[in-house]
Amino acid sequence: MSDLATTVRAIAFEETPTGHKWAYEHLTSQPGEPLSDRGRDLREWGYLYGLAYGIARGENPYEPNAEAAERAYQAAIGVFNDPVLRNVGFVKAFESGQLEGLAG
């Protein structure tokens, strides 16, 4: 796992003084009707890729966009395809408490 992927994974699952509510409420809020499994996957992917891209841009603001995007993609796909998460799904795992201790 790359340094960027390790950072993305740690931040995506980090415990903060206010818990995970800083992103989790927005990640899981319903847009008017229940989300399908695909909808949850797309939301999870957008969250992880956006996080990775933001970190990549912050690490080197002068890096060409295509290179930052590729690094972010590789990092996010590594976290997104993590067997621990893919077997149970990000949201389902979080709701059931299965993400305890994954950060760090």
C-alpha cells in the first residue's frame, strides 16, 4: 500500500473528538429514498477518491493534474478494494462497529 493510500485509509476511518460525524452523516444521509448497494458503493468511492485527490494536491500543488489524479486513483482504489471493506461494505461495516481499530 502506498504512503498516500495509507494516509487515505487512516483519515477515512480516523476517530476525532466528535467521532466520525464530521463526514459520516453526509456519507450516509438519505437523498429522499433508501440507497441501493450500488448507490452506497458510488458514495463510498466518491468519498475515498475525493479524499485521496485532496491529499495528493496538498502534498504537491505543482504536480500536473493528470499525475495527481492518477496517484489519487491508485491510492483510493487500494483502499476501496481492501478485502476487509469489500466483504462487508464501508457503511455496513461502520454501522455494525466492524471498523473499530482499523485506523492506524
